[in-house]
Amino acid sequence: MTASRTPGPGPVVIPVAGVPRPRSVADDSTAPGNLAAYLAALAERRGWGGRAAFHQGHRAWTHGEVHDLGARAGRVLAEHGVRPGDRVLLALPDGIAWVAAFLGAARLGAVAVLVNPELPAAEHAFMAEDAEAVLCVTGPGLEDRFADRVRLGADQLLALAPTARPARAHPVDAHTPLYVQYTSGTTGRPKGVVHTHGDPKTYHDLIGRRLLRITEADVTLSVSKLYFAYGFGNAFVFPLFSGSSAVLVDRRPSPAAVDELVARHRVTLLYSVPSAYAALVADRGSGHTTCFASVRAAVSAGEGLPDGLGARVEELLGAPVLEQIGSTEAGHAFCANSLNHHRLGTVGRPVPGFEVELRDRAGRPVPDGAAGEMWVRGPTVTRGYLNRPEETERTLAGGWLATHDRARREPDGSYRHLGRADDMEMVGGITVSPLEVEAVLRAHPAVREVAVAAVPDARGSSRLRAFVVPEGRIRAAALETELVALARDRLAAFKTPRSVVFVTSLPRTASGKLRRHLVRRGAW
């Protein structure tokens, strides 16, 4: 069907520092114009047409099939009213429909709005309204969402695309908006971050190719999903730019599912978050590593790896675990360990092409060895939030992004992540880093996960409280006594938790980040 409405606006150009302006896809193979057309031409030029690009269930889709399907999906989207510059909301689980819809939107010069399909209805409604989406492409179970907008089901898209004529690629350049991703919203209303047609190639050139050395032979499994910045680069960008393949899973895989998928597809690159790596280690005894024999490297992001966990995961996988840090605003990692330089306990060095400065609260640079807030400048840092000029001005200054991450620069140029600036706790007028307390408590063998926060008591005074996910069966009173004694022995008195609460899980976002604002409430 075709929606009846006024024509959409033309493409909006947002200049991005550090990304060269291309001449055309045909005469400059190093600089993309329309991303979908560029990737299709790249696959043909490199002879990747018959190579697997994505594995879903027991079906493999080749690079040739993917780009053909994307071009035909573009025609379906156009027949549903999508025009250049329009925004198309994708509320889809990882799968070939997600890939086809994204490539189809890119081919039309439209802007894909990537959202988590498992969000509550109110958040979906907010994002659709905020993005002014002209079409919502949704997965199963969302048929009743977006009632006031044109909607296309994933199954409909895949049914219509094979017989549709391929859409022509709309002419755009590297600075034209390509997609919008919303910040995870751990503490407030999510903000739409705009990225351009030139950004994905930069992610691959600087990280996929240079730091991870991805080749055609690699097979990727990313626990983080395509609608997150981390997963988008891992499982969509890197495979299509390198001629390699990725395993797509519609739900977050359990440790047992990870074992099976890695063994079945001979996965070489595993991407995950600390909480999932912790579950992978906890799910087995020592020595059960044969299913990971194909893995040559793993990557961790989303939060800092707890002390000791990286070494345990490396022992399990028989491969390095490369920690990195990025943001939705940067598009992917801006600081990362690599196969050439890997140091556990740090988030590595700045990604080539990026600059990192540590500043104090007043914006002044801090000396080496001192803690400060990370400010980042680089080729894929967004030029702004969607419809949020005041937020843009507050977060971006002179091309520098205020990440609100705290870090310390090590003598070798690596950065040690010290948590979020807004994660600091105030106890009795003294600022306390919860990460320091959590690291001490996590050293106890009966602690699987822990979060520490200043929680108001009955009188309204803030008291430091530890929320612990125990390892196995415990005697709560005895373990609480041991943990408080452990903290008292290793930390200053004001950093020692006054109480310990045992919980079955900690509140996290869908991307695995801890929701500290919920922990501070003392219940969730």
C-alpha cells in the first residue's frame, strides 16, 4: 500500500569533520556515497557474491543475496510512502529482515531509526513521534504498536521483496544522514543520535580492519544487538565491509546457546558485554573450552570488565579479550585495545583518528596520572542530537564530545576507566566511587555480581549499601558479615557499606549497562 501524505523533505547534509567528501561511487572506491550502493559494488568488485554474509538459524545468506534483497526491499519501502530524507523506524529483532530494511532505507536516501523491539509501548511511541517516522517496520508481537502511523511487518517485507523491482540508489554523499540511534536512557529521556553514510566505512577502516584485522575468513557472533551502536558495528558493518560473515540471533543468547553457536559456525570473533562474559564463565567448570577452539579474539564493551574477569574469560576462550569503550554519539569505539596492544584492566589507547583529553569539572586538562572526565574528538562523532539543540550545545563543544566517563591515563598511553561521572556517590558529604568498593567485594568467591549505592535510610541520611548477586547457595547473615569485614579491612571507613542486600539480579539496560539510578532507590 502507499501512504497518502505530503512529500518528505530532501536529504539534510550534516558536515562531519575528518570524513572526506567523495566524488562518486563509480570514480572513488575509497569514499562511499550511498552506503547501500557502495557495499553492493564493493561485494561485486571483490568477488564476495557467493560468500556467506549472515547466518540465521540453519540458513546462510550470501553477500550477493543480501544486497539484492536490500535493493528490492527499498522498492517495497518506497511503495509504502518512503521518500529521500524520510525517517523509517525499525523495531526489529536481529535477522535478515533487519538487514534488508536498513539497506532498503539507505538505498532510498531515507534515514533508518534503530530501536530496541522489546521496549515498552510508551518508549516506542515517544521515539516514533520524536523521529517523525513516516513508516514503522516491526517484528512479531508489535502489531498493535504505532497505530497512528503506517506500519509494515517484517514478514510482509520479506514476502514482498523477492518479486519487487530493485530500487535505484538515491544520490547522497558521505555527510548525508543515514541512521539514528537513541541513547540507552539509563537515567533520563533517550536522545536520537544522527550518523551519516560515511561513518560505517570509518568504523571498519579504523577498528575492524586496523585494530581487529578482520578478513573474509572471519565469522562474528555479537551478543550485543544490531540496534545498539556496539552491535551495529560488530555484526553489520564489519562483515559487509570485509566480506566476512556474522551469526544473527533474534534474542540474547544464553551461555549454552553461545557454546552451540560458536561450535556450529566456527566463530572466530566474539563480542559481548561484561555481564554476559561473567555468565559464560559461571555456567561451566574449568577446562570446558573445546567449543571455543575457533575463537581468535573476543571484545568487551558496554561497561568496564571487573577485576579478574578478563583473565578468567581469556582462560576459558583461549584467546585475548580486548576491552574498548565507545558511545552512541561516537558511533562505535573511540578507545580500544587491539591485537597489537592489549592490556587487561584498561580500555586501551585512542582509536586511530580520535583524540582523547581528560578534563576536570571546569573543563581544564588534568595532568597524566590524574583522574578526569573523557572528552573525545574524531571523524564519526555526531554533529548533534535529533531535535535537541540545547542538548547538542551542552554535550558537544568545538567538535569535542563530553562522554561523562571518568578515566586515568597510564604511562603507556592506555586509559583506565573509572566509571561514569554521574555514578559517583555522596556519603556524609564525601564523594565515593562505587567501582572501588565493588571491586573489593567482588573478590569474595561467593559474589557473582555487586552494585554499591548511597541509599537513604529511614531518617533520610545516605548510607552506603551493597546489592549482591551471590554465587550458589549461601548463608546470608554470615556472608554479609564477611563482606562488611572485607570492605572494612581494605577500604577507608566511609567507603565501607553499612549493609548488604542479596538479590537475584541487578537492574540493567537491554545493552547490559547497570541502571544505577534504580540501585540508588534501594529496590527495583
